[in-house]
Amino acid sequence: MDNPPKPLLTPKEFSERIVPELVRRWENHCYCRSPKFIKLVSFNFEDYGNSPMSLIDAELMISNIIFKRFEPVSGWVSSNGGSDRVDRCPQCAEIFQSRYDQYSISMDRTTTRPRNPLPRAPTGDYTVAIHYFRGGEESLRQIKDFRVADSVEVFIAGITNVE
Ligand SMILES: [Zn+2]
């Protein structure tokens, strides 16, 4: 099969180059009306099959924007072997529901959905990687609506493009 797409950044580089820029811009305008942001944080391997996968870019955006900067509504609540939580955007008051599951010592994932249907882009961009279990290439192949961004600048422009 084809090799997994070559990433643009490591997680550390994403945290150093992209997170501060996106946080700085978020302070001026939230991303709840950014279809690319909604697409990214909504990534859920269950849309593609049963083999756990996590999208590193989504994990880092959820942890740095939603969990650090939104207002917690519920805090973590255990359910079905994982955890759920609800957060509210402090700028526009949209409610987001997040789900966390851990599948192994090296595989966990968080996925987030807005409670109200917000505009979601048909395709998402990422810069780091989709993490998958060894032998999970078939699952990876099912993902046709996410691709490596052409550049870091294109990725940032997509996330910050609010309707
Ligand atoms: Zn908002």
C-alpha cells in the first residue's frame, strides 16, 4: 500500500508554531463558525470503522482551545468506559460535547462535536499525523475527507477562516 502521508510538522513543532498563533487569533474571534475548525475537532475514527485512530492536530486543538479556553459546563463524567464533558465557548456560547477513550497505553483519542449543527467543511486539513494501530492501514485508507495541508500557512488560514 501507499505509505502514510508525509507530515509537515511534529507534534512539538505544531505546539510551538501553530498553537500560539491560533490561540492569539482565537482571542480576537472564536472558531465556532470556522468550518475547517469544526471539521478538524469532529474527527472521529468511528466514522470510518472500528479500529481506533486519533488525529494529532485535532487532539492538540481540542486540548489547547476547548479544554483550556472554553468554560467547563460539566467537567469529565465517566461513561461506557470513557469520559464525556461539555464546554461552552466564552465568546459565542456554543456548546461542545467531547468524548475521551483510551484503547491502549499508546492509543487514546478525543473527539468533539458542537451541540448545534454548525457549518462543517467537507474536507479537513492536518499537518502532523493520524495515529493508528499497527495493522490499521485499512482503517487509514477509509479516510478520504482529511489530507495533509499544502503548507502550515494554508492550515492556519483554513482554521481562522470564519463564516
Ligand atoms: Zn465560539
